[in-house]
Amino acid sequence: MRKWTVPSVLFLLCLLFLLPDQGRKLHANAEGDSDAPVDPPKVEEKIGAVPNGLSTDSDVAKREAESMSKKNLRANAEKFEFQAEVSRLMDILINSLYSNKDIFLRELISNASDALDKIRFLSLTDKEVLGEGDNTNLEIQIKLDKEKKILSIRDRGIGMTKEDLIKNLGTIAKSGTSAFVEKIQTSGDLNLIGQFGVGFYSVYLAADYVEVISKHNDDKQYVWESKADGAFAVSEDVWNEPLGRGTEIRLHLRDEAGEYLEENKLKELVKKYSEFINFPIYLWASKEVDVEVPADEDESSDEDETSESSSSEEEGEDEDAEKGDQKKPKTKKVKETTYEWELLNDVKAIWLRNPKEVTDDEYTKFYQSLSKDFGDEKPLSWSHFSAEGDVEFKAVLFVPPKAPQDLYESYYNNNKSNLKLYVRRVFISDEFDELLPKYLNFLKGLVDSDTLPLNVSREMLQQHSSLKTIKKKIIRKALDMIRKIADEDPDESYDKEKKDVDESVDNNEKKGQYTKFWNEFGKSVKLGIIEDATNRNRLAKLLRFESTKSEGKLTSLDQYISRMKPGQKDIFYITGTSKEQLEKSPFLERLTKKNYEVIFFADPVDEYLMQYLMDYEDKKFQNVSKEGLKLGKDSKDKELKESFKELTKWWKGALASENVDDVKISNRLADTPCVVVTSKFGWSANMERIMQSQTLSDASKQAYMRGKRVLEINPRHPIIKELQERVVKDPEDEGVKQTAQLMYQTALMESGFMLPDPKDFASRIYSSVKTSLSISPDAAVEEEDDAEEIETESSTKEAESIPEAEAYTGQDDSDTEPSAVKDEL
């Protein structure tokens, strides 16, 4: 062992001498070359120009360029070691907190906005903190350096002292990654994330080396720098131009993050995430302009030749004018690239203002900017409100003038909402299922909260308990906004004695607005009644429909109740495929005669709706095509039941094979002999038809949901009376049984059911026609003659042989062309 010790030591010493110490070398170069003359660096004109005219010493620029090119920490800087494991930290950032690396720009702009807010707050009591000149401009500036792959974000905010840099940007080093993860997992308060400065560390999603240059009024200008390799350094800044006050963050982007060096990409991110930041955000953007420059001699001679070969009209122009033109110097226009500060957030956050101070035009313009809908139509309504308490937020909601074409096609598959969530005017996401229920996903608007944590991902924020409170208040305000459309619509005024309709210009504009809303979004209200049990009664007030007394207009449940007959306890309705079909339904005959109003539900979703809307204002809903219809007491009911008892019993036996549960005397028919009704809690005929038409329906599994069928007969109809007499005379008469069977099948079809055996029904109809035409039931269909069949076969063979003959004789096709075609040619 001892003989290997000396060679090993010598080998290690050689390695130490051979390996370059970058920090020592940079420090030595900085000290040794401080007095040596150097050539000034070449900088392209107008690129990277400083607005206030500040410049940097050439020697300083060289040292800075060397440091940045090698991306090494400055040798004379005070270095600190991260306590956290960097690989673990990056794993948290990429896999746990941020699923989209685009948000690093959002985080940096948010931090800049906070710094500007702080200095503005201090300036309220001490104006001198703002300084003079450009320092008074509270703004955010973004600049690109494509050659060096540097993205810079600068603000003129409060800035940071050396102590602030160490404390604010080294927080993770103090806490330790393991402790950080444990506190996130064990604590229910997600505000912990903001306290650990993770928002700033999202820069390492796109950069591998970051510099933070900051100047506070109470301290010198310092540089914080780190490669996220386990250490960061802080040093006094003698390399960069004086900031005056504020912070500049320089991101040395990774190779795979080259997209963030494109101006269009940055504009897109600012528009998406930071459009409503209080302070102006500027981008040092390129712009092509036309500039006139002197034309070359060769080009001038070419122009002379061109002018000599011009038209005779040009030759006849005034000679004096030509001489005057020749005296002017010839120029040409060329494209030149210039750079200027371009404002990226010109839309104002109107939700921060008092609603009384915002005009209708401003709301319309804001809606167009928010929804990217620049049509001529204004939103149907809007609601601007704020909430205070445990959760504070401001919101603006809009009802669009039209529904998108795929609103209901992708109803259950689309997670994207039109409601955007902002935290302190910073866009977070528009994919929150917990912020707005699906049935209100047609609304557009935004919510801005100051109490929600900003430095969290969408997935973690979605579980925040405050969202439930926000959702509850938003739903209530949204329903109030929709109801306001109805309240302000003159067409919705049904009690003219109590409510005067002012025929003003404003009312004329609002006339018919709720009908327009209902035609576009009525299905959403119905879906809300199905899905939202908490707000079912509020949504029921928004329900509109046509009825037997609405005269072709939409009416409401409140209007229906106001027209109910004295003693009427139920709200009558009927479902079907169309209003025209329902108006002719036999179920309405006696109800119409007794002046009862019946609601028409012709939308397929109405069948599902009425399974959830059981009552309204202590009034029960009654489907007039089902059992349980009560129209008051009739003294003759008992007598009729007794007198037709034999017929009903016989008829039930005759329909034993048809699964008919019972045959009863009807109280709903006037002109129709009989109808088929279903049990109260089973499917109606319309619902049964809808379910059978489903693509993946299973008939065997639907059998238990089909309502029991009851045949109701009209004891006053002459057919029923005659049938009763014949049954009394001869209950075994086959003709009477056939008639009873045919009447049931006809009633089944008229009541909206699908016939189980259409062939059997058709056979019975033809038999009935034979009887009415006095044709014997045994009369057979005349058979075809065999001779005719043979003759037909021979004529077919002759026709097939004609083309062969024509081909054999070589007849020209042109001779057989129709005369019309020949004439056209």
C-alpha cells in the first residue's frame, strides 16, 4: 500500500494543474487587464440602444461579455450554496407545479407588477422615492438579443437591496427542498408556494443561466446570478448600465427554448396571461418602414431607357414639367428595419372601476376584446360586480348575442370554459370545471381575485376551497343577469294593469331580447334544471314554452299559474315531437273544452327535464298522457263505470296478448273513441320512442322502464256504445274481437307509440276495407298467367340481341344520336 501512495499523490497533483480553474482565470483576467487598452466592442446600430442615452465603459463591456459567454459566476462575487437539491427542485417545478413552461413570463411580469405597485404605494406619502426623468415612468420593458439568446425583462419598481436579493431569491436554499415538499403535502394552505419564491424559479424551465440586476433607493446596484447548479452569487454591479431604480432579469435561454426569442411568441404570451396588468408593458420590437434613398447611376440610366419607350401620350407632356422633374434628385424606396417600444397591453381592466362610471360602449368594446367577437351585435346583457368577505374578487359576465354552433354537440366533452380566471390581473386559466357549471358555459367573462394564490399551477388551484365560494356567487349573479333580460323586456309584461310599459327608445331596443336569448340558450336553462338541484327553482323561473293559450308566443310558469282556473291544483303539460302534432292530440280534447291550459314540450330534452322538475310554487306537474289526470268530480262517473263494466272486462281479456294492464273509462276524451295512456312513473310514449332510437340502446334492459299501458275508452262515443251492445249480445263474436283489436292498435299509434307488429295492423285494416266494400273475406288474389311470363322473357331476349346486331352491321353511333344533341353541336 505504501509504495502506491507517492505515485497516486503525484498523479492527483498533475490533474489539478491540468484542469483549468475558470473562476481563478476570470478573476485574474479581470485584475490583470484592467489597465490594458482594448478595442471598443462593435454593436449594431439601433440594436440594444439605451433610451436614456446611458453607455457602458468598453473595458467593463468586455469583461461582461466574457462572463456572459462562459455563463460563469463572477469571480469577485460573494457566493452562497443552495441547501436544496437542485435536481429535486427542478423536478418539482416541471412535474408538480408547472405543466406549461410558457408561464415563466407570466410569473416575471407579475413580480415586476408587484414591484411597481410597491413603489407607487410609497410615492403616495413620499414623492421623492420615484426620482426624476425616466425613473418616474412606472412600466415594464421586454427586450430580446437573438444573437446571445438573452431575454430581458425590466421594471422601474422598488428594486432590491443586497439583503433582499439573498433573502427573496435564496428562500429555497434556506428552507431546503425536502422541507418544502413536506409542507406542500401536509399543509392545506397553498399560499406556502408563494412564500417560497417558486414563481421566480420557473425561469429555469426556459433558461440555464439567470442574472438579476437590481437597484434599490437605499443601496447600491447588485447582481444576483445562478446556473441552478447548487449555488448562486451576489456582487456589486460595476459592469452594467445604472438602472436608476428597479430590476432587470436576464434569461440566457436554453437551445430548446428558442421560440421565446421570437417577438410574435412574446406578444402572444403577454396577450394571453398579462393583458390586464395595471402597468404598461413594452416590447423592443422590430418594424419595417419605407425609406427614400438616392438612386444609383445604373438604375437612373435604366429609368431613362424605360421613359424613352413609353407611350405616345407620355411623350406629349409639357417640356417645362420634364425639365423641372430632371432637376430633382432621383430617389428610390427601400425597406429598412427599425426598432421601437411597442405597447402590448392597451385594453384597460374595466372591472376594477366603479360600474356606474363605465359606459355601455366601453362594456361592448371590452366584450369584443375578451371574446374576440368583433361583430355588430352587442351582448344581450352583462353583470359587473364585486364580492367581499372570506374570498374577495371582482367579475364581469356577458351573455353573447349568439350561441356557438357546437355548443351542445360537445357539451359533455368540452372542458374549456369561456370564463377566464385572473389572480391580481394575471391570467391563470380558462379550464376550471369548478368555477362555472357546464350549463352556463355559454357565458363569457372573467373573474379576478386578490386572495387566491398566484404561484400555483392550474391543477393545484382547481382544488382550492375558495373556488367553491366563488362558483356559488357567480351562479347566483349569472341567473340574476339572465332574469334581468326578461324583466326589462316589454314582451314579457303580461299584467298590463299593474305594470305600465314605457314605449321609450331603450325599451324598444330591449323588446324581444328574452325571446332571442331563449331561442339561442334555452336548452342550457333546461340542462341546468336537470343538473343543478340547488338552483332548480331559480332556473324554473327562466323556463319558457308555448301552450294552448300562449297564442304562438313564449310564456312562463308564473304566467301559467296566473291564468289557472279556480281549484286547479296541477300544471298540465304534454310531450311530443312538434307543437303541430301536440295541438291535434286526443289527450287535449276535454281539457281544451273545459278551458284548461296545457304546456307543449316538443324538445327531446324536455322528457328528461320533467323527470327532475316535479313541482313549482306548490303546484304539481301532470302529464296529460299519463294516469292520474283529475278534472274535478263528475256525478255520472260511477254510473258510467258500472254500465260499461262488462265491456271493459271483456276488452281487457281480448287484449291479453298485448300486455295491456287495464281498460278504463276515460275522463280526458271528447271526440276520440279511445286512447292508450301509461302509468304515472313509467316512460311516456314520446320517451319510449326517444329511447328506442338511441344508437346503443338495449331493448331487454329498457323493458322495466316502460310504463304499464292502459286503454281508456270514451263512453259517449257511438263506436264504443255499439261495441258494448254487440259484446252483450255475443261476447264470442270473432268480428267484434277483430274490431276491438284494431281499435286498440289505432289508439296505440294515435297516442304516440310505435306499433310492435305493423304487418298485423295492416292486415286488419285491409280486412276492414274488404268488409266495407262487401268483399268476401275468403276472396283470393288473382294469379298471373304463365303465357304472359313466357312472352315477357322472349321480348327480353330480343332486346338483348339488338346491340349485337348493331355491332355486327357496323352502324355508326353518330346516326343514333338524339336530334336535340345534334342541334346543339
